[in-house]
Amino acid sequence: MGHGSSKPSGADSTESDATGDSKSSRLVRLRQKLNYYHHNRHRRQKSGGGLTSNKLLSAEDFAGIALLRLIRAEMRFKDKWLACVSLGEQTYRTHISDHTDKPAWNSEKKLLLERNGAHVARISVFETNRVSKNNIIGYCEIDLIEYLTRTSDSDVAVLDLLDPSSANTVVGKIYISCSVEDPIETEKGFARRILSIVDYNGDGQLSFSEFSDLVDAFGNIMAASKKEELFKAADQNGDGVVSMDELAVLLAIEQEKEPLISCCPVCGEKLEVSDKLNSMIHLTLCFDEGTGNQVMTGGFLTERQASYGWMFQLTEWAHFSSYGIGLRTGSSAARILVFDRRTKRLVEELIDGRIILSMRALYQSKVGLGLMDKGAKELLQSLSEKQGREMNSIESAKEIPKFLEFFKDQINMAEVKYPVEHYKTFNEFFIRELKPGARPIASKERDDVAVCAADCRLMAFKSAEDSLRFWIKGRKFSVRGLLGEEVCSDAFIDGTLVIFRLAPQDYHRFHLPVSGSIERFVKIPGCLYTVNPIAVNSKYCNVFTENKRVVTVISTADFGKVALVAIGATMVGSITFSKKEGEYVKKGEEFGYFSFGGSTVICVFEKDMIKIDEDLLANSSRSLETLVFVGMQLGVSVKKLAAMESPN
């Protein structure tokens, strides 16, 4: 049995390698090597505010590990190009190509696919001739599970790259391949990569001392106590060394019996011995990225973060800007992240940097609060009224193309009822209608299913107390303060709260989440603070209870009474309703619209009347807004669920 170098000759070196000092130095080198990879892998993730969740998968949800390769592209002009792939809460980027109209990357990445989770990948191509940021030129989306189950003679697919500002315009083509790695090959590949780290002399085999270091790195005390037994089991041909194939077999056999690896040798995370599936997933993905075998760079949250130019990277390094969400970091973050429910992907909300700075100064400091008390409220009111008049002028129409350019990958003009030329003022465009059928209504014939009231960023909480814990930091927020004494009843006090926040780029007509009769409208005068999370997460003001708002009470058969609160905000001069008191309305029907600016609708259900969908509650508990669209399912009537579960 070999105890030193895995090369057969060199007894002296065998004795030398067997000494405690040499073994200790080897372990130090091994750990340094692994920690170096781990540090590089996680350096960018730390700037993301700890967003990524360590979700465990069940065997039913696990669809496989796909190897996606971006081969090359054909573009309409020459430049230096990079491509990004976004899936779920992770984004990866290629290297930057040469100056050409036919960039070649041949970059690959292993991706975890979930049957009920993220499996639609977005591929975006950026030109890189900008100093502060790179410019997105084209994108495509691909359902990886659907792609992998297709029938095709070719291993390579050619996808059209679409213009972000016009989904009907093709701006180039991208060539990709995608395959699911065979489990046996995964095990062999893992063994090959881990062997390469402890194979000090590079002969592709492990001596006993090298094998011993490897077992120590696995962190399994029981395995460490029986190294010789394990080495004999692995050395099937008895030549005194363990080959890559022999190591792969040993790992596979022991994984079924008593797993060797108790903690990941790259990131140090403890692995649950009983959870073989998630341990395999973790090791495969973590070790690939940790040892740099994958060409694509990871650790980004969004494609925008991955694509920024060197000027942004410099300011990021200097901590002048940051990514973050929720109470811990959202109120001070320069970029707001939201989770797209449709694509199950993180996206970045666009806000002008100057606006960010002014909002922080006004809403996140005692000085700003002092300004509020000394006339800033009246100033916001005056600005909103002035802006409203300007946006209704004929001259304002020239702002529409600029607006579309700024939000070019977040406004789909193919859904809009009329072309841009139809709108004579900016406000006409702002309150634009959509084409019939653009927003399908979930379970349209079932009144026991509530739907989302707007295209928006949504937060949902089982109670107002939860909302204060995870999102709202206003000093005096309460349901009674929100609804007012005239409307609020005891049933609403501990009821379910759903916040629909509309950003300027969103479709600004709001719809009915439930079916029922409109009992009354109650107007409550107030300020016009911004409804941006920077203000909502501020402890210095109470956005929802101090802003101008209209409370509507709807009487329903399945949800009891529902209060719908339309809240004005900075630059929102008016709230217009399309329904009247006493009218019976159906869920999904248009209820009204906000004029220019950001705005919010809050829906308050009586206690224990609705079961909100779990994914919405889970994101909200992470202080993460969910990007939803009109008509998506919101929740189900508790009364109806109870009736369905009753044995009678």
C-alpha cells in the first residue's frame, strides 16, 4: 500500500511525506487552495445582501442539472460583446469578446432545474463600449426543461435575439447547446476535480497520504478513523494507488451506505447526511464553481449587476452603491430587487440615481423629517399639481420616447392597445390601456379565488403585525389609521394585508381583486409622499396613513367585507374610478387608474377570510417584493376551503 507520492518509485519521499510536518503543510496548502476558490466564489454574493436562500429540494421537484453553453452570436454591428444568463436568483456572465459582429464565447455553466421552480432562463447580450454601464441590445428566453425534452437531431439551437423595446424586432441570433449530465458522469467529474486538488504530483492517482488528506478535508470524523479500510476498498486492483474511476466508485458506494463527505470541501457548509439528493446538488454546483472549471462568472443577482462597466465596479468596491432588499438594506440600497413571479427570476427596478439621493435625504434622516414639518409636504403637493399640468400638455408627448428608452426592457408595447403615435400627451400614454386578453384572469368563473389587482410589486402579510416586522417601519402605522374610523371594524384590525406598489413604468390601471357589491367610497385627504420602499422602510414618516387616499368597501360572498385603498403619491395628482357605489363588480374588471407618478393599492381582508398563496408570503417574509401582473392568483377563500375539506 503506497503511503507517499502516488508514483511507484521514491521510498525516501514516501517517508518524508508521511511525517507529521509534511502532512500538516499539505493540509494547509489544500485548505488555502479551497478557501481561495471559496473566497472568489462568494465575494460578489456578499454584496447582494445575503439574498440567496438555501432552499432544499424534494426528489419530486428535482428535474436535473443542466449544462448550458453559450457558443456564439451574430449581431448587426461590430462591438465588444458579453452575454448574461439569469435563472432564478442567480445570474452568470461570459467573458467579453473581441471587437466583432460575430462574438464567440463557448462559455458554459451548470444550472439546477426544478420542476416547480425556476427553469426559464433569460439570455441577454450587451455591447460593452460604455464607461459606466453596458447597453443591452437583445435578449431571449428559453424553457430549459422544455428544450431538453424536445426531439431534435441537432445538439445546437439557434435562438432569435429580440429588441428589449420591441419584442417583435429581431436584432441578432445566438447559438446555444444544453444537455443534462448523466449521474455517473457527474460522479466521475466530481471525483476528477477533487482528485486534481489533492494530487500533489499530478499523476492522476492518489497515494495513501494524498487520500488521507482528502478524507480529512471531507470533515467526517468516522471516515477519518478508518482511512486504511477505505483506501483498501477504493484500491480495487491492489496497485497501491487510487485512480479517478476508483475514487468515483468509492464515493458513489459510500454515498448510498454512509456518506464520506460531512461538509463541503469548497465552502465549508455542513451537509445533511440523510439528504443525499441535496448534498449531491450542492457538491456538484459548488465544486464546479469553486475550482473555476466553469467558464461563466457567477455570484451576480441580476443581469444589470453582471453587465455594469468598470466605473460602476469601482464605485461598488468603494461602497458608494449597493444591492439590497427589505428592512435590513432596502431603505438604503441604490437598487431595488424584486422577484418576477412569472419567470421566477430576480429583476432590478430602474430608478434615476438623482431621485434615489433626494429620496434618501428627505425620508431617511431627521433633517429630512424636519423639512417635512417645515413645509416640504406643501412643496410636494405643489410639485405634483404642477407636474400633473405639464404631463397633460401637448408638449409633454415628446417625453414618451425618452420614457420608453429608459424603461425599454420593462415596457412591452406589443401589449398596449394603441401605438405610441396615438397618445397626444404624456398622461394619455401613462394611463394607457392594454389589448383585450393581455392579462388573463386566474380561475375567472370562481369567485372564491382572489386575484392580483395591478401590475406591481406585491407584499402580502397575514396580519399588520407581520407587515411591521418585515416591511413597514413607519412610526405609527396601523390598519385603523390606514382605513380611518369611518370604515375600520374590529374584523379588519388583525386582517390580512396586501400591498400592490406600482412603479412609473407599470400599466397604471388597477383592477378588482374580488367579486362583490361596492358599498361606499371614502375619501381621506393627506400628503403626497413617495411610495418607494426608501420611504415605506423609513422610520421617520408614515407613508400609507398620511398620504391622500380613497377607501372602497366591497361586500363579497366568499371573503366577507374587503377594503381596497387607492393611495396617491408624489406626482400623482388624481385617482379616477370607473365604478360607482352600489354597483356589482366582477374580479379582474378595471376599477380605476392613477395619473402620472408611482402609486399604491392596499387590500385589507377581514381576519381568517383568505389564504394567501404561499410563494407570495414566503417572499414577503424575506422582505422581497414579488413582481406580479393583473389577474394572477392572489389567494383562496378560507370559507370555501373549509367547506371543501368538510366530510359532509
